[in-house]
Amino acid sequence: MKKYQYLFFDVDDTLLDFRHTEKRALERLFEQENIVLTDDIKGDYHRFNKGLWHAHERGEIGKEELLNTRFTEFFRLHGKQVDGLTMERSYRNFLSEGHEQLDGALSLIQQLSTQYDLFIMTNGVAQTQNRRLRDSGLFPYFKNIFISEETGFHKPMKAYFDYCFQRIDQFNCGKALIIGDSLVADIKGGLAAGMDACWMNVAKVANDTDITPTYEINKLVELLPILERREFIDS
Ligand SMILES: [Mg+2]
């Protein structure tokens, strides 16, 4: 008997290459605003934005506030005054156009969809994520797409996991696995909700947290042998 039936996938840096999408969107935004984008500014923005999302995961900042103030704040730190709201709107548009997959995500998802019930759980903005999932071709292979914005909760909140579980017929948490790149949002959240959790660690970074994923993979394809493990029941 297969150990897992329900697979929950995070989107960014798990199925789709958000680093690439973000880089392109930022380049296009700076081009539009006639601001020179140096490697230093790119790195600074990346760290600044990541810090904001981690604060959001910890419940310290709301998503609307994050999105509506990040460019104003970022440029204020660099001594420049900008219309952060307008910039955010353009940036969001550029982001929604990026849907590069992480190594073979689509074919893996196609293959898994014939044997498992697949779901998306993402802490993104609904319009952006829906478009990226459709454009990448991933959308039809999922039984349901849970986007935090549409639920009022976000990962790692247990309420978000419960919201998703309640919308799946005959759901059994013991047969569920979440796959994601964020140790806090995906792994800690999934484990606390009662399911197993597989850490997608593409960059092979050290885990300096006290969070222990059930599995760790560096490539999506490494998920296959994990899923093929059987659960033997004593007869
Ligand atoms: Mg992610």
C-alpha cells in the first residue's frame, strides 16, 4: 500500500523558479523606471524582500502592507523617493508573466497526477499565482489550488492547513505529504498540521533551524523514490 495519497506542493522555488521570475521582473521594472539596476541593488532587494516575507510568515506584517510599502521602503533606504504603489503594480504584472519551471516540474507533475491527488498550497497573490500556474501548464493537474490570499490564512498557520484539509473529500492527514522550499512556511507548518514534509533544498543550504523535515531533496525528481516506498501492514 502506498504511504502517501495526497501531495501538497508549494509553488515558488518548488515548482516554478521564482528567483528567475523575480530577477526578470525586477530588471523590467528598473528599466521602466529608468533606474540603473546594479548587482548590489539586486542583492539588497532580494534580502530586503525575503526579510519582509519571513516577517509575514511570523505574522508580523500583513500581506497588503508588505506589497504596498516594499518599494517605497526599499528606495527610502537607498535615499530615493518613489511612487511605491505604482511600482508594485507594474512589478506584479511583470512577475505574473514569469513561469519558468524548476527542472522538469511539469513532466513530474503530469506523471504524479495519474497516481496521487495533487494540491497547490501557496502564500502568493491569487491573480499572479493563477496566471503563472496556467501559463506554465501545471494548472490542470491539480485537484485544487489553495492560494493563501483567497483563504484569509497563510502558511505556516494551522488554520490555513485546516482550511485546505476540510475541502478535500475523505482526507487522511496520515497519507499526506507537503513539498516545499521554506523550512518555516512549508516544513514547520506541514509538520505542525500533522503531515509529513519534504524540504526542497535546491541551493543545498545548511539547515540551521530546529526544524527537522521528514525528507530532504535537492531536485524534484528525487521525490519519486520517496513516493515509491511502500507501507507494509502486518497481516
Ligand atoms: Mg516557496
